[in-house]
Amino acid sequence: MDLSGRTRLADEDECRGPPRKGFSPENFARDTLAVHGGTLFEGLTGAVSVPIYQSSTFRHPGLGESTGFDYSRGTNPTRLELENTVARLEGASYGLAFGSGMGAISAFIKLFKPGDHILVSEDLYGGTYRLFNDFYRHYGFSFSWVDTSDADKLRAGMGDNTRAVFVETPSNPMMKVTDIRLCAELIHKNRGILAVDNTFLSPYFQNPLALGADLVVHSGTKYLGGHNDTLSGFLVHSRDDLEEPLRNIQKSEGACLGPFDSWLTLRGIKTLALRMERHGQNGRRIAEWLRGNGRVEKVFYTGFEDHPQFALSSSQARGHGGMVSFYLKDSADVPVILRSVSLILFAESLGGVESLITYPLVQTHSAIPEAMRLSAGVNERLMRLSAGIEDPDDLIADLDAAFGRCKRGC
Ligand SMILES: *Cc1c(COP(=O)(O)O)cnc(C)c1O
């Protein structure tokens, strides 16, 4: 078995142990790929769950010989299995796993050179803004922050030196939807790269490569891992010309995912389809309940038919996910709600089995300057909820009790 430095999916027959008759993952649906997405069957024992290869280095049979694994910063069997699984779920040829979503985004930036301009969604994960603005800007990259859900602004933001467009869709936390096909068309005229952060919908609901994107980014910490127990991040793509540079960045920087975290993420992915269905159902129940509540001014949820980009969203995604944001009428309710929820946890992050409520102003988006934050819509009345997979009636009862306390003004 020779797997050195590559995750090419097509030619992995040799890394199987006991042959599985007629096993052809390329024909499987997403639900099946989530369970059987990799191909690294452990031939020695026939272990059904891919082992945690907790080894930093691998013994060479002789000079100039390798099992395909040399040193775990370069490649590790558990990580490779995960990389292949996530690649397959996105319909991609290649996958690279990093220590977190930010590690993946940091690797993406290193494809570019000082002087290059990168157009970025203005409404996006605060950590991504911080990474670009506080760090990479000082290395000579230029970034502009654009409401990419507005086609005119997107067109106007493209310059001759624009080498990449980086978008989140739906966006975090305002749930704006960007036209992936249009972004691809515009940046490809410049021979540039479209990267889509697909964390919010996961590959179960949206596959940006099929819509023309060049790279997909995931924070695997969220829906892919799904259990609020590990960090991970991914870049997936089908560009032969990008694979070697990206693999080299991953190997050289050392922000790669460790074997145990790779295994946890793999295990999480096995139930991705079941979880996403329930996240989606619970998200809708909560969005509808919030919309009917007198203390709520507005609900941001892509599954509402009157969401401004409902048609676009339905044309590029198969579902609406479990994320719901909302404006309260009165910011005085925020501390009451955060203190009063008991089943729903007041914690940063999203996409896990436990429902979480966040206050973007002071948590996920605190790194974004006030003017930009406000122009994106992140104000002191905005809350964001990640619907978990609990019983929806219990979630609604918890919200009802917490909102009830606001009325009493405690
Ligand atoms: C969490 C998140 C990230 C960062 O990922 P980490 O795994 O926390 O490093 C990037 N993008 C989005 C949309 C996120 O939600």
C-alpha cells in the first residue's frame, strides 16, 4: 500500500485489506458515504472502525522504501481516511484536514502572494475577519469586505488584481445567501479562486464545488464533528494544480489534525445525515416559534418563503440547516434570556447535538469593528441559535420559559 503524500480517490484499491466484493463508493448516496466514505480497511484485523493510528512516525522497511506513511505531519492513516471521507461527501477529489477551521483558512491564504486582492463577504465568522485583518493584511494581502449577497456590490468589488473571492453562504450570523454560481463566473474571468465556507449547511445540504467553487472550507468543529467535543477544519477541492501546493502548505505548517481528533470527527460524520435532518426540523420549529413571539422583532432563517433569497437558497442547497438568528425588540431581554435558558446552553459554537444560544456582539463577532458590524446587522439586539437534536417540544418549552421571565422583567 502506497499512500505517500496523496489522497487521490480514484486509485485506492491497494489500500484495502480483505476485499469487499462490489464495493464502489463513487455510486453511493451521501447518507451511505457518511458511513462508508473512506477506503482504508484495516487488513490486519478487519477492524470495522478505522483505528486511531496514534503514531508520529512510521518504520521504513529499508533504504528508499516506505509503507506510504513516513511522518504524521505529512500523512497519517486515520487522518487520510477522514480526508477522503469529507472529500467524497463534497463530491471532491481531494481533502485536507487541519487542526481547526481557522487552520484550514490560514492554509488557503498561503496560496496567494503579497499584492493580491481577496474579496471577502462582509458578514462572516468573526475569527476569519480577525485572521485576515489583524494578520494577513500586514503581509501585503489586501482584503475588501463586501455584501456578496448583493450582485451589484459583488461586481463592483472585483478588481484586476482580485485573485480570490471568499464567501460564507448562508452567512454568519445574518443568514444572507450569496449566489455561488455568479461568484464563480466573476472570479474565473480573473483566473482566480472561489472559496466557499460551507460550515453552516455541511456537505449534507450544500455542495459548492458542483456550483462552480474551487475550494470548500469547513469548520469540522461544527456539523461534521457534530458533538461539541473536538475541533477540526477542512479544505476540499478537485483542482489538480492546487493539490500539491496545498498539501505542501499542510505538511510544512504543521496545522494538521491529530489522529484522535481525526477519529472523533470520522465518528461524528457517520451520523451526519440523521443529525442534519433533525437539526433542520428543529431549526424550522424554533424559527416559526420565534416569529410568532411578541418580544421578537425579526427572525433570520433561510427556510422562510419571504426570506429575500429564498429562491436562490433553494436553488443551491437541499435544506436550510439548523441555524436561526433573531432581533429582539428590546436589548434588555438579552441578559434575561441568556441567564434563563436551561436546556439550551449559552455557549459559543454551533452544529453540535446540544442546542446552543450565542450573543454574536460579544462572542463570535467581537473582533469586528463597530461600524462594519452594524452595517452587517450585528447589533445589541441580535441573538443566534444553533438548534441541536433534542426533542423540539423540550426546546420550545425552554425558550418559552426563558422568554416568560422577560415579561416579568427579572
Ligand atoms: C467556527 C467557524 C469557523 C472557524 O472554525 P474553528 O474550527 O473554530 O477554527 C470558520 N467558519 C465558520 C462559518 C465557523 O462557524
